Amino acid sequence: MPRRPLHRSNRAVRPIAPAPCRRPGACNLDEEKSNPSNIIEGHHSLCDYEENKRLYEYEERIKKSFDNIVPTLKNIAAIQKESNFETKAQEISKSSLGFEMPKEILANAWVDQLDMPKLFAWCVFHTYCRFSNEFYAEAPLSHDFEKEFDGFVQSCGFHTVDISPCADGRLAHLIRYVLRLPHKNVRRKSYAGAMFDIDNSIEKWIETEMLRFREGKPNNASDNTRYLKIAAYHFSSVDPTNQGCAAHGSDDSQAAACGLDRLYAFKTAIENSFCCGASIDLLLIGLDTDTDSLKIHMPDSGGIISLEHFIDTKKIFENTDSLNRESGRQFIIEQIRSIFPDATEGMIKFIAYIIENNISQIDYVKKNYGDSYPDIGHAERFIGAGVGFEEIQLRNLMYFAYLQTVEEAVADTDVGIKIFSGLNVKKGLPIPIVIRFDYHGQVPSARDRAIKHCQRVSRAFKERYVKLEDQGMLQILQVVRDCNSDAAIEIINCSVTPVMNGEH
Ligand SMILES: [Zn+2]
């Protein structure tokens, strides 16, 4: 595939503004004047410690709610022949997990062995529903910069930020944690190996431009802004040959090259189809899944991105560690300019923003986990397949396969099933799969179509992985959600009976 897009882009040059604050109000000139050094021992002056604390508490709490399931079931299994088993089991479940087990499954324990795989799947699904409901009802990951973000992005010369990361669960926190962007304002679609679907991206681009043209949202079509498409590949600095991208056989250069090829193919397709005014900017990002630092590959003036030429945010973190905030920000801008002299002022502003945000995340990993995450490999708790999953903003929680049909996404689902065959099936635990289709409630019959999608994908999973299905190792929860409202997910079906009702 050619690396060079067919058309050179007309790039607007805009004056650069200071890097924005992560949170409005955080950039206080009086504060800067009264504390010009703003350096605290052991603290990075560009790190947002308040936000780090909030994000860590949330991540810990949610992951614990999933990780407590197996130890709790072991405790329950140990007492299953005791008298008054059901009452004792419910007491253990309530105190460890915060909810009761289904009576129907516990009631059979005295005649037969407790059905642990079934109970495990039920608990994972129930925990998922509780977590998802909290996300939509209480907005625990709301972003202080949410309202200003669209205006900020436009001031950088973009009207849309569209990111396609790898489906690997170790990238699921890319938007809200690694880049610290408001998840509601950024489009995310995940694909194995970041090999995003060109046609789907073209559809989204058309929809975006149509909205600008017809409704002036998020800005008018006449405004000189561009559609920013980002592909995110990944690699492992601790164990590069084993813990890189499974979709590319842990070959980092192949992972990066394939992501880049997709970006060029997307841009070429748009420019060939729509020509003038089909303004797209590309960005390639590589995530070190062990430290959450980034390699940022920016385009030159001809729109060409080099795989060898990138900004390493880990180095920027180290080089700004002893600087005060203003000097640190200045250093970042200078670094971008020296590595990418062709970069537009808008792109520099945007990149400086995400570099500063990423410094908080690098510090987050260092302070909470040390030199790297303890779970450098896969440790996802379940597979998610379909369209939606806005609530999944945590690392290694869910393997995500964005799909309309299993047939079109076999690469993604095969990788997911392979990962979970190692994580769960080897230990005698089933693979929990949440099939989810979000729909637009104002569109007639959209809910019905979402339900049919769920049913069809569920059937396809069972047919494609028939051996696992026959062994009872595939457990499926089907949910839909009206994404035009703040509503919770709606449970359509569950392979584990009794079907939970989603109320807590
Ligand atoms: Zn991957």
C-alpha cells in the first residue's frame, strides 16, 4: 500500500496560543506569580495530582468489584456441604460483592456440586450491569474540560477528533486516562491491531460533514477546520516480543506500519471521493502498554508520517521533571517544533495539550504501580462485542470488538476468544461476553433493530466457537441502550438463568 496520500493538503497556519490548562481555572496567573518555581519535591509540575487521585480511586474500586468474584466463589464453594448453606453463602456474597447470588443456583447445591462456572458468569454480568448503571447515572469520569473541549479543538484547527485504537483491553483507557480527553467529545472505535474499517470511517466522516453543512454542528462547514483521524497502535517496553499487539504477532514495526497504512487509505479514499475541501489531518500514536507513555508521529507539510520520527513522552516526562510549569510547557512546544518543524500551529497546540495530559498519566502509573503495570499482559475481565460501551474507559477491563456482525470482524473476535481461552477456559471458567448495541432512540424501530443485532451476533458467536459453546464455556449477556438519552443499558437476554433484571 502506498505511504504517500494522493493529494497534498492545504494547511492553514494559525498563530499559536499558550497550552490550555487541563481544567479551567487551574491556570491562575496570580498563582504562577506568587509561586514562580511551583516545584514540589517528588511532584512533577505538569501533573494533575488531584485528578490522578480521583481516577485511581475509581479504577481500583471498579476492578476490585470484578476481582473479588473468584475469591468469594471459592469461599462459598468451601462451605457448600454445611448446614444452612444458602444463608451463609448469601452473607458472604453480600459482604464481599455487595449483592446476593441467585437463589435458584444456590438451592441446587445440596444435591449436586455448585455450578461454579455458571455462578461466575452470573456474577461478572451482574457486576458489569452495576458498574454500567453507575456510569450513566453518576458520571464518575466526567471531565472538567468537557464544555470547553469542542471550542479548544476548533482553536487547534479541528472540528472532530476520531480515534481508532487496537481492541486490546490494555488500550481501553486511552481516551480518558492516557490522553485525558473527555470521552463524550471524542469518537472511539476499536479494532484488533488498530486496523479500522475504512468504510465505517468514511460513513462517519460524511455524517460529520453533513451535520456541519446542514446544522452548523459542531461548527459551520465554511469554517476552516479539519477532521482529525488518529490510529493508536501499541507495544510493550518490558516484554516486547511477547506482550505487544497480538493481532500483529507482537511485531511493533508491523503494528505501527499497518495503522499508518489504514490512515493513508482512509485519507486517500476521502480525497478521491470528495476532492476539494475534504480536509483531513492524520496522527499516529503508539502506546507503551507497560508505562502508558506515547510515541507521537506527526505528519510533515506534505501529510507524510514517519514511523522512525516521533516524540517520546517518556523522555519529555524525564526532561521536564525538574522544571517549573511554565518552563515545562515551553520545553514541550520547543520539542515539538524541533522534531516536527513543519507542524501547523494548531497541531502543535493540540499535541502540546495531549503531551501535558500524558505526563499526568505517566506519573499515575509510576506512583501507583512503579516502573510498569504489574499486569503487563492481558487481564481483561470480559469481552465486549458490538457498538457502544462508552462506559469502558479502564485499562484491561474489557476486550473490545467493535462490530455489526461477527462475520465482518472475525479477526477481532478470534483474537478475543484466543486471549480468553488462556485467561479463563484453562482455569475452568467460562468466557463472559457482553453483546451490546446502542441505538438512536429518535429513529423509528431502531431499538428493534438493535435487539435483532444482539440476537444475530449471539447466534454467530455460538456457531463460530461451537466447541466452547458445547462445553458451556461461552456465556452471553445481550444488552441495548438508547445513546440519545442518559438512560442505562437494557438487558435483552442472558445465557445464565435466572436473567438478572438490572435493578440494584
Ligand atoms: Zn493490539
